[in-house]
Amino acid sequence: MLSILFRLVTGAATLVCAALLVLIFFGRDVSEWSFDSARLQNFKIIFLSIILEALPFLLIGVFISALLQAFVSDNLIQKLTPRNPIAGTLFGSLLGIVLPLCECGMIPIVRRLIRKGLPAYIGIVYIVAGPIINPIVFGATFAAFRTNKELAYSRFYLAFLVSIALGLILYYFMKKSPLKPENSVNEQVHNHHHDHSHGHKHPHVHMHEHNHEGNWVKKMADTPGHAAEEFFDMGKFLILGSFITALLQTFISRESFAAVADHELVSHFFMMGFAYVLSLCSTSDAFVAASFTSMFPPAALLSFLVFGPMIDLKNTFMMLAVFRKRFVLKFSLLIAILVLVGSILFDRLGLV
């Protein structure tokens, strides 16, 4: 019953968001609809900026996912995947260096890879580490913190350590696949038989995908269809998450910052929550964090820089489209605890 209600509410809210997005693109001035034109104009700018910032990465992600579906076999994925948990966690943590994508583009790729046999804990570690540990974010972070290189280095060290800890925890404690079952009867039966297995096991995949048969021309012809299916599946959650994020950004007052900046623990919670609400791309969040250097302590900025790319509001909605709700909740809480503890330890050790 709850899942049906969630789908109905999500669908209705997404239609409203999409209608607003269409009106904005066609030049309708939404500020005419309310007494507070300045605030609505600000909402329009934020909403559009989030959509336009995330959309290219989502498109890249769904096309890569479609290519994986068409050209990469399940056996190849299983052969290339490290079987040792430490090696697997390192593999997932460093994958962003060779495949640098925003989390919007990673989620459809990871879903496809897990269904092809990639251990779930490796894919989830990639979702967490990839938005931070990649060469594009390296350059952006060091450009933003030219006068505080220690904080820039600490961002990558802490992200790496959190990813390793998360991967090992998931390897040993995740008892079933975190993915939602597909709609097809075959996939539901497959999940029923294999849900008892650990998330780190290599599943015995019984689906014989028709798109591995035939020549490469047919596979290329099938790719746009798979990409479109992935895009519409993920896109509605991107729009909904962006809409809610823009609302929260519009109505959070600047005075809220000064009220909590002087409290060490509260400042960590606030900056993590702020990063969650802002839902910034990891290539731009460092410049936002740098603007608060005179107000917040470096450790709180570190929490902002690490927590936001790993899990944010927009990303949560997209994860809910792919993973089980209970897993997303536990995953989010675990990330928050690891980042908070890590930031405080880095501060105590004088690393920021």
C-alpha cells in the first residue's frame, strides 16, 4: 500500500514540476503568480540551474548504461570484478578516476552493473567515492581552496577513508541485494531465489538477455531505446528532487548560518544538512564552501565537502528509484555517521 502511495505521490509531484519546467523554458514569468516576485524569481533560477547542471551527467550515465546493456556480457563483468573485499573496495573507491561522473550519471550505470553481476558493495562504493575522487573535482577543489590546501587534501583523504569503511561494512553486513526487483516476472523470481545471498556474492544470473545476440549493428540500434527507458525512469526523480531542493534553498535565510557557526558540533550538522539540501554538483560545491571560510570552522566545511557529494536530496530521490527504501535510509544514516566522525577526528589530529 505504501509503495503504491509513494508512486502516486511521486508521479503527481513530478508532473507538477515538469509543467513548471516547461512554462519556464517557454518564457512564462512565474513571478506574476504570487505576491513575492523576487523570491519566485530566485526559485526559478535555482530550479533551472540544478536541472541544467545535472542533466548532462544524467544523459551521459544513461547512454553508458545502455551501452553496457548492449555490449558488455554478465560473464565479463564477473571476470573483471575483484573477489577480495579489500581489493573490491579499493576498486570501487578509485573507479571515479577513470570514469568521472556526477552521482546523477552513476546511479543508472551502477544499477546496470549490479544486475550484470558486479557485487553490490562495489557499485555503492563507486556512487559514494566517484563524485569526489576524480580528476575534475581535484582541480576544482584546489582552485577553490588555493589558500587552504590542507582542507583540499583532507577532502580527498576523508572521502577515501569513508568509502573504504563503507565498502567493508556493506560487504560483511549486507545480507541481500539492495536493488528493487524489476517488473518482469523472471526478475522477481530471480530475486526471490537470491535475496538470501550476501550483497557481495557474485550472483548466478539466469536472465538470457536477447540484446547480446546478433551483430553490433543491432546492438547499436537497441542502445537508444535502452537509454530512453533509463532516462525517463531516472529523470522524474531528478525533476522532483530539484524542485524540492530549489524550494528549500529559496526559503532558508542567511541569518540561520550565523546562529550555528559558533557551535562546533552543531556547525557540522548544519553544514551537512545544508549540503544535503543544496544538492550541488561536486565540481562546484567547493566554491560554495570557500565562500563560508570566514564564518564556519574548517572541519565543518570538510563535512560539507564530503557529505554533500555522497548523498543529497536530489540523489536520494534517484536512489529511491533504484534501491530499496530501507536500504537508502540505512545507507544515508551510515554515511552521515562516518563523515561526522571522520571530520571531527581530522580536526582533532590537526589535518584541517
